Amino acid sequence: MKRYVQFDPFIIEDFETDNWDHPKHRHNHFEIIFIMYGSGKHIVDEHKMDYTSGDLFLLRPEDFHEFKVD
């Protein structure tokens, strides 16, 4: 499983995608994800959740997750 390692104290990224190109992975840091548009499934530690515009996720270090974009 891929692990994304961050050494910067704080990073903000903004992007759009129709295809999620990151297979199941985890981080060494907290991650906040805000869904501006779209819907699909967010799988966190084997828990499947529907997501849609306006949803917010907080991931802990060592959580593993992936998205399925509708």
C-alpha cells in the first residue's frame, strides 16, 4: 500500500478529477478533505461512505483510504 509522507508543516491543494488515480493509501499526517462538487464513495479503513458536495472528512495519520468517483 502506498504511503504519502509530508515534511512541510502545512499544505493546501485544490483540484478536480473525474478519475481518482490514487489507489488505497495512507499518510503520516492529518488530512482534511472538503468535497466541493460531485459524488461517489469514500472508503476509509474498510468503511464505505457515500459522499456528495459539501461533505467534509478528517483523516488521521495511518488511516488508509480511497475514493470511487461517480
